[in-house]
Amino acid sequence: MARRGQPQTLRLDNGPEFLAESFITWCVERAIELRYIQPGKPDQNAFIERNNRTDRTEVLNAFVFESLEQVREITAELLQSYNEERSHDALAGVPPATYRANLVCASHRRLHG
């Protein structure tokens, strides 16, 4: 939240991991709306489902880890590659960081001529 601001809404599945009272209280205190997907409808939260699949296939199933620190390092490398190096068909064939920078530049040009 310090980096991107507070979300207005969080989309969640209905799994037991999201029944924690402290999490719900934290969201209520910050006026963050919780939107639950319908049971059996993971496509309603496709972004995180895609992210989970990538993490599972490219990190968790791909390595034998020696420490939690190693998991964190490999995950950070994957995230950096995913956001800054890997092309994405849905983003005109560029990485998310490049796509976002292009949007910011285009927005700036529209505002400032």
C-alpha cells in the first residue's frame, strides 16, 4: 500500500484461507470491499489463477529448495523477468513494465500536448 496506495476492493475465492477474522477486520477498518467469486468459478479471478499457475509450474514444481530464502530469491527473479523482460501477447507483445511506461508517456502527451 505504501507503494501503490490502498485498494478499494479485493477479489477473493471462497477458500478457507480467507476466513481469517483478522484479515476481514483489517479490511473493514480500511473500508476495503471484499468481493468473493462464486464457488467453482476460478475464471472470475483469472489474473490470480494465471499467476498461481505460473508460480506453481515455473518455481514450486521446477526446483528443489534448500531454504526459504532460496524460494524468495527465485520468486523475485521470476517476478522481475515476468514484469520487465517477458513479452505478453495481451500487452501488444511487450513486458508489463514497458506497457505501463508507454501508457504513462501517452497519457502525459495527451495532457500536455
